[in-house]
Amino acid sequence: MPQITLTPAERAQHRGAAHHLEPVVMIGADGLTDAVKAEVDAALTAHGLIKVRVLGDDRAQREAWLQTLADELHAAPVQHIGKLLVLWRPIPPKAKRVDEDRKPGPREYKVVKYSAKGGQRPEIKTVKVLGNQRLTPGGLVKKAKRRQKSAKKSASAAG
């Protein structure tokens, strides 16, 4: 899969978004090594839009590295300005783990108790409510009551 092509409007939008970014990868004296490519790939996966700083002075070499990174990492070259290269690749959607055995955990509620005197601050406390508990209107945590079974339904099922 070759590099991504951008329209001029998309390229301008990404250039504007990259303006405040700091470089996350630096290409040093060794050039474009496999380790640098792996770091750029990881940064693109995590951030989508990144800046890469090149420490070399050869402009043609920097341009070649920008095209190489874009081709090999399936990214779009956004900008090459000075010693900075800007690359963009859409962030892949994260796969969400689904565990059927997992039940909801404890919930935290803020309970506000107002003072009987008007001028005092209300008392605010955080209460943790487990799955088998409930929160009363007064702010107390009580164990949930068992559901009552209908006497008529149980009698008709037995008879």
C-alpha cells in the first residue's frame, strides 16, 4: 500500500494542526535506521500527526527520507520545512476487549447534606456504592432488599 495522497485543503488543515506540535522523533547521524522507522510508526499509530526532526544538513536527503517514511509506513507527507518533517496517518480504531463475565464495579456518588442553618456550607462527601447496595434519598448506603415474591404466583405455580 503506497503513501496516502492528500488534497491541498487537507494538507493545509494538517499543517495548521501540526504548527504547535513538538518533534517526537529525531533522525540522527546514523540516518534512517530500522529503529527510527519503528519509532515513527509507533508515534503515527499513537498520535496520527507527528513532527520528525532531522539533524543532517542535506536538503535532498531530508526530502528523500520524507518520501521513504511516507511510502514504507503508509502515511501522507504533509510538510517539509527546514529540518522538520511532518507526517500524517489516520489513527486506527482501538479494539475494545469484551468480557462477558465482567460485572460493573463500584460506583461513586457525591452526597450533599445541607445545613439546617442557612449560612453554613453544605457537607459534601463521596460515597462508594457496591453492586448489592443502594443509596437512600438521605445519603445512606443500605444493602439492597430482596425482591418480594408474589404469594399468589407462588401458590398457583405450586398447585
